[in-house]
Amino acid sequence: MKRVGKHTVMLENRPSVSAYAAVVGKKEGEGKLGSCFDLVSEDDYFSKTTWEQAESEMLSRCFSICCKKAELLPSEPDCIIAGDLLNQCIGTTFALKDTNAPYLGIYGACSTMAEGIAIGAMLLDGGFGENVCAVTGSHFATAERQYRFPLEYGSCRTPTAQNTVTGSGAVMLSREKGCPHVTGVSIGKIADTGIKDTCNMGAAMAPAAFMTLKAHFLETGREPDYYDAIFTGDLGAVGHDILEALLEEEGLKLGTRYHDCGVMIYDGAEGKDRIFGSGCGCCASVLCGHILPEMRAGRLKRVLFAATGALMSPTSSMQKQSIPAVCHAISIENEV
């Protein structure tokens, strides 16, 4: 009875966002959002000896800060739902292996934060726990080594290439009443338009965002102006413009309420105006560092958070396969 369409579920118990945290790297701290994050590390190694260990340390710190804000021990959440970009999700696995809390590992590429919140919110709405934490992040150096070339290679970046964000986010969801809370979830389906350029993920992901947003508005009966702001995850400037064009063809104009986390993350960073972000940590850190605090302060009342993910792998890319993509949308509101 909670399902209102093939993609969308409206939650009855509406779990609240009880705490959130964002930890990012040095470059991410240089943009306009730099002061919003809980921790900006001047050392992208996070005092570790490898990039992969650095990513795990960043995720561990982010989760710890979130638990502290929620006044919970790391072992107390009923479930941690986490994932990252690395093979077998070793970033989150090693970050959370000592928490002694039930763990669900997921992979949604850059859509992982929305996927984690969606699963967590439905678990709590169904009465399967009291507190669930969604955690994700990414690191520029680990992603470059896995998907493209090690930094030492010194490869040139194309004009459409996005910069994998060194950043992380953690959201604690609770059955305890409070604002903001998650009111609905629209789960996307896989979109594949045949794009093979791994340096143009915005174009690959935009059709997935289009399908999910179109389904969300159709199944909920809402218009875009129902929301104070609509945020997509990591489309960058290219994907942002493609999505707007696709939606306008359907008569859906997002206007000034539409923002993309990949565009926002480096906005204002000196000498980096043309760099746009991607990676699990991009929309996760913007959500936890900017969007949720704006909601907590009452400046945003209704938000649609639609995170997109490019579901490629190094193997599929080397075999010249196309890039499938997915987008999941989360409705977050302040009204009780």
C-alpha cells in the first residue's frame, strides 16, 4: 500500500535524519562550501601510507563524527549501509570492520549515498530497527589508479572529464520523530545510451537522472515547484545541461531550483572554475555538509536529492563496453 508506482514508495513512518557528517580533502575545502564540512584534511593521505588506507581513514573519521553527533557508539546502529568505488568496496569495509555493528555493503557508484538512504529509510519504516547509518566516500587518487591511470602517469584530462572528489558523507536515520525526515524514495532503473567515453560520465548518467525524475513526478503527482531545491549527484556541467534539455522536452522545467553537486563542490576554488566533481563522496559530502544543514536551519523545507551513478568497471571499459547508469531519488522534507 506504500508503493505509489513502479519506482516510488511513500513512507508511512518517515524516519528522521538525526545526524550527519562530511569529511573532505584539501582541494574540496577550497571551494565555497569549504566551511560547511566537519573536517577538511590538509593531508590527502590522512596520515596513512597508501591512498586506499587514506580513503578508509577518511570514511572512519566521518562515521565516528556522525555517531558522536547522534550520541551513539559506533556499535549501536542497528545496521550500517555503506559502499565506495573500490573493488570489493574495500574503502568502507576496512573503515568499518571494527565497529561491531551489522553491515550491509552496497555498490551504486556515485548513487551510493541515495541508495543507502533509500534502503535504510525503508528498513526503519518497516520497523526493522531504530537507527541506521548510510556511509560512503571516494578518493581522487584511488579512483584514478583503478579506473584510469595512476597519478604518476601524468595523463592529460579531456574537457568533459570530472574530478573524483576526495570526500565522504554519513547520514544517521532514526525512527525517532524529528526533522528533516525522509518521506519518499524513487528507485531508478538502469539506463544505457551507448556512451563509452569514461571521461564523459555526465552524458552517460544524465538519461538515468531523466528517467528517475520523470517517474518521480509522474508517480507522486508532484510538479518540480513542490520542492524548494532539486539536487542531482555528480552530473557536472555537461550532464546538468543534458538533463535540463531532456526534462524540458517532457514539459518539466526545473529552473533555478535545480543544482548539481558535481558543479557545486569546486565552485569558487581558485584556478579550478572549470573542474567539476564526481565520485561517491561528491554528492555525499554536499548533502551532509550543505543540504541537510540548510534544512536543519529551516532555509530549505522540501528537497529532492537524486544521486546518479555510472555502473562501469575497469574490465568493462577496457573491453570497450558502454557505460550503464542509474539514479535514485530521495524526498526529504521538514514538515511533520
